[in-house]
Amino acid sequence: MSNLIADDPIADNQVADNQVADNQVADDQIAKSTTDVVSSSDSRDPHTINADLHCHSFYSDGTLAPAALVQRAKANGVQLMALTDHDELGGLAEAAEAAADLDVRFVPGVEVSVSWGGETLHIVGLGIDPGAPDLIAGLAGVRSGRDARAREMGAQLAAVGHPGAYEGAAALAGNAGLVSRTHFARWLVERGACDDVRAVFLKYLVPGRPGYVPHHWSRLTEAVGWIRAAGGVAVLAHPARYRVGELALAAMIEEFRTAGGEAIEVASGSHTRDQVRRFARIALAEGLEASRGSDFHSPIESHADLGYAPVLPDSVVPVWHRW
Ligand code: AMP
Ligand code: MN
Ligand code: MN
Ligand code: MN
């Protein structure tokens, strides 16, 4: 295994201060001014393309329709985009059609929930065939436990003074099969329990807090296998978000690569400048390609708007050279 704590081969000036999302921005001040947008029109060089390969529609826990997402991406200068709903492919046809109409290059995607060593990981699949049977069946299995989990979350929240949370969250979900913690968080904000979704995730829905229900998602090797069998590339999503130390991270990446994972999301809307540098270094050391995605969910909640994730350092290979 390569050394994840090697000296930083990436020069400081490759990621300038103003190129990274400030994840301290208030919820109503979605990061645009503090992030970089790639503006070159050289369509041959992947480093100069504004690619946003991670976002959500209301088929999972985003608030916009797939076509509205594509319109927003286009307006923000995105040239290549992927829709990556959690465990769900239902929005891809609409997004692809809107992208064709607006002359935005489109990559079908998904974000698969995985349980790994007590942590939930997210594996983005890019360039997948939405008709691939193993992927369809695998995702149906991953989704199947959500309703029972959501009911238990509702029971826990009722016990701390928030009755009706399950019904409330379900009513906010665009997809009855995909009631997520985000929908509970939105309902708690509507109810006045917290000021915004981010505040909810400090007080509720996380380990040790009311509304957190441990869940078994898919296995890492399964998720990567479904993506590969669908002709896609597996990307380890927002790696800075996992609460693991250096050794566990190395083990995670080793298992991901052994399963056939080929890329890591170096530039996420939720990554700081230092995190972009750290994961660029890891991508280089591990021979992984690099992805970039805002992880946009909603105009009022997300760290970064569509097209406004940090840019990739020049040293890494953008995964979208493939498309
Ligand atoms: P679930 O798949 O039901 O566990 O919901 C996970 C979703 O919750 C993620 O995809 C995020 O959209 C959202 N989420 C998790 N943690 C946070 C957080 N700290 N702040 C805002 N949203 C979060
Ligand atoms: Mn989400
Ligand atoms: Mn995620
Ligand atoms: Mn996501």
C-alpha cells in the first residue's frame, strides 16, 4: 500500500485560496463568490472543463426536478454534468433529455450507500447504464430497508417531543421509496426545532442523538461490483466526510481499489482547500483518477451551487477524460 502521509507533492499555489468552497457560509448564502468556476472554452482539456459530477434531484433528497437541475447547471456554466441520486436511477432519463436540449454533456450517475466498518460510505457510479439488471436489483435491495428505518426514526423523534416526524418527512420526499435523514431534517426545520438543516445534523439524526437508527446498506465490494457491471466508474465520494483515521482510510481505499474502484472525489462542495490538497495527494499516491462535484441538494442548503465545487489541482487526472 502506498504511503498516505508522504510529503505533499502538490505545490501550495495549485489550489489558490479563492478556489475552494467556504463551508462555513450561511445556509442562505450558497457558495458562489467564494468558489471557483472553470471558465475556459477549451473543450479538449479536461482540466479546463466545468464538470460537476455529483448532485441530487427530488428522486432522492434534492429539492429540484432533474430538468430544473440541468437548467440551473447550464445557467451556472456547467459543461459536463452527472446526476447522482442516492440509490436511485429514476431521474436519469429526464435529466438526460434536458441536457440534450440545453447542449450540456451528460453522464448518468448514482450514489450508492455502503456500510463499511461501522461507517456509512458513499460510492458514486459514473457512466453507468441505467438499464443494467445487477445495478437495478442491487439498488432496489439497498432502498428496501429505508421505510422501516424511517418509521423507527420517527418513533425516536416522537419520544423527544416531535410526533408525526415519519409522516412529515414522507410528505416532503418526492420518492416514497427514498425517505432520508435529509427529509427528516427539513421537517424539523419547518417545525421550528432548528434554524437550518445543518443545525439539525448536530442535534438529531446522528450517532448518539435522537432519530439516529443504525442501518445496514450495501457492502463496498457489492456496490463497486454493481457499478462496474453497469459499465461505470466507481468513485469514492467526499472522502473527507468519513470519521476515520489515517490507517482506516488507507484500508478503505485499498478495499475500494481491490473491488475495482478507480477514482476519488478530490474536489467536493464540502471539502476545504486543505482537504482538496490532501485527497489530490492520495489520488496521486494511489493511482486513482480524480472527480469533482458540488453535491448540490437545494438552492438554500448546499455548500456549493452547481458548478462551484473547488477546482482540481493540475497534478491529478480528471475522471471525466473518459467522456
Ligand atoms: P440517509 O441516506 O438517509 O442517511 O441521509 C444522508 C443524507 O443526509 C446525506 O446524503 C446528506 O444529504 C444529508 N446529511 C448528512 N449529514 C449532513 C450534515 N451534517 N449536514 C447536512 N446534510 C447532511
Ligand atoms: Mn444527500
Ligand atoms: Mn454523499
Ligand atoms: Mn451526494
